[in-house]
Amino acid sequence: MKITILSPHIDDAAYCLALTISKCVKCKMEITIINCFTVTDWAIRFVTKDKNEISLMRKKEDELFYKSYEFPIEIVNLELLDAPLRNGFIFKEDAFAEKEWEVVREIKMHLKNYQGEILFCPLAIGDHIDHAICREAVTQLYRKIKVIFFEDLPYANRISEEQIFAHVNELQKNLKVKLLNQITDCDLSFNKEELLRIYDTQINEEICAEIISHMNAICGERFWGEEKVLQELNSY
């Protein structure tokens, strides 16, 4: 079993799927993390505004996070500019501009190398433009890739369960499929909060609390997929 996780930024896969990755590791699955928008000058704790330095710091944090699993996990960085560097804003309010469609096409081309694997993709809850771009690239390839959608954090913690389900329902209508949800249960031996703090340039007490609050509220990490894809994931 090969698992690919499409992470809009360095840290998104960890925030949303740390428990799930741990479970996949225990099942000896091959795991690839694709970090898309890895060129950035954003950090909560600014020690510099140089995008090269901050991008490098974030990559080192990411490598340290995945080394903690003590299992070979491949990291692929696409070196795309993140939203603030591309256009100065973060959240999607209007239709994609042509430059967004160009990035959609670039990610889509890269994903063609991963057909046949199970691909985890963000639901784009919260309408972060980079998350929305990732989801659009995947939905355009949906019939050719086995897809599971994960809930974006901390954004999913900022809306109600009803709003999350409405978001998924809209996606179902667009794809003309039925998506079921599954939860990776909390593992008492796995300290997600401690591991997330590896991302020192990105996480603070508030964000960490939001992520853990959502995990506790649903007793794990929730993702969505068609029944046949979830069955394949669970067969290993």
C-alpha cells in the first residue's frame, strides 16, 4: 500500500493527519508527503524576513517531525510560492485568477505520477487559497486517483459540525459521489501536541489548542472518501 499526502504547506499534513500517519507507519505503508507551497517568508516567530532562510527553517522542522516516526517517509517539496508572496492575500473570496489556474495545472501535472496510490487531499475548509488550489487540482483528476479528503486544521475547529458537513455535501454534489467519513482514533501512546510543537516557527499556543480541541471533540482525526477507497485503505 502506497499513501501520498498532498500538504498545501509544510506542517498541514502534520496538523491534520499526525495520528493517521502513525497508523500507516504501524502498517508499514509507503508514505510520501508532497508539500506544495514551500517558498515563504511567513513565520509566527519572525527571526528574519528572508524567504530563503524561513523556507529552509520550515523544511528542517518538517524533516525533524517525520524522523520522529522512525520510519522512512519521503518528502517532496514542490517549491511553489505561497499565497502572500504570490498575491498578497490568503483567503479565496472570488474565482481563481489565471495565475491560480496556472498553479492548479502545475500541481495536477505532478500528481499524474501518483495515479494508483491513495491520495489524501485537503477539503479546503476555511477557503485558504492554497488549500483550494490543491483541492481543485485533485478534483480535476478525481476519476483517475483514489482520493481521501482530510479536514483542514485549525480551520475545521473554527466552524460548527453542521458547517463541516455542509462543506462536504457541496463537494459530493460537485463530484457526484457519496463520501463517507472515518476517524483515526486517538492513541494514548502518541502525543500529537508534543510533536506539533516541532514546528516552532509556525505554531503557537492558540493554534495548538485549536488542533487538539478538534481532535478531542471528534476523538481523533476525520477524513472522507468513497466506500471502496476507505475499504482499500482499511484492508492493510
